[in-house]
Amino acid sequence: NSGDAAFIQASKPILVAQFNVGVNCSGYNLGDPSMVLLNSIEQTLDTVTLFNSSFEQITENYINIIFKMSDRGNVVFDGQKLTDATNEIFDLTNADFSYARVRVNSGSHTISSEVCGIIATAYGYGEAESYAYSGGARFSPINADPIVDGGCLNDTIVFDAGLSEKRYSFE
């Protein structure tokens, strides 16, 4: 529940999921648990439209946006440039990426960057509900060591999330 971002690297293809813990588990007083599969930074899109819900008494809505640091001045959110002055924008440690955590009203939101592209995730919390989903991904080939059919069983994959092993576990 730290809210910290991590740049995860692996020696072979991996699938990463983010879990949002529920009320009374994190010190945060909203929502039930939710999970979202995260897109690879190699699968950016130029434009993403997401819908943040008010259904099921959702009271807080957010969008997380990942983009290249060099593209910081080119990201447009609902027709306006994404800026440090109006949003929380952070640089990822040991990576060439930045991310923004934007609190939004319910409804449709469009994010774009025609230079390097973006990755976006929508999520929200209510008193007893939550939701989270990815804003889509380009389906282009990823340059990684291919895994032959049946090649995952008992194979070793080395990856580093830069997160404390006392708090986070990986399988």
C-alpha cells in the first residue's frame, strides 16, 4: 500500500498484476480488493479513452498514466497538457519513465501523446466496492527471449522490481 511505483525488468517474458488491498487491510478506508494486469511499456498507445465509474457508490476515481520522461510536455489529458502544476507527476527511479496519478470525476477521459505513447490504468473506490482495469495495449511483438512450447516449467527467470523483499513477494 505504499503507493510507490516500480520499474520491473526480467530476463524472460513475465506477466505482472497489481493488487489493490481492501478496506481495513491498508489503513485506507475505501474499497474491496481488486486486481489489474499491467501492460508492458513496450505496448504504448498514442490515444486511450477510459471510463471511470460512479456505479456501485464509487466515490473516488483515478487514472495512472505512464510515459517517457522525454515526452513529459506532450501528454494531453482531456484536451489539456498534463503538467506538474495541476497533477502529481513523478519520475521513476532508474528508468526513463514518468508517471502521473490523476484524481478524476466519473465519466470518459481521453489521454494522448503522439510522440512516444502512453500506458494508462483506471481505478476507483467506494465504501464496499472497487474496480481497476488497463486502458488497452498495442499488440506489437516484444523483443524478448522466446519461450518454446512447454518451456516455462521449472525454468529460471531473473527479474528485479527494486521492492523490499520484506514487504513484497514474487513467484
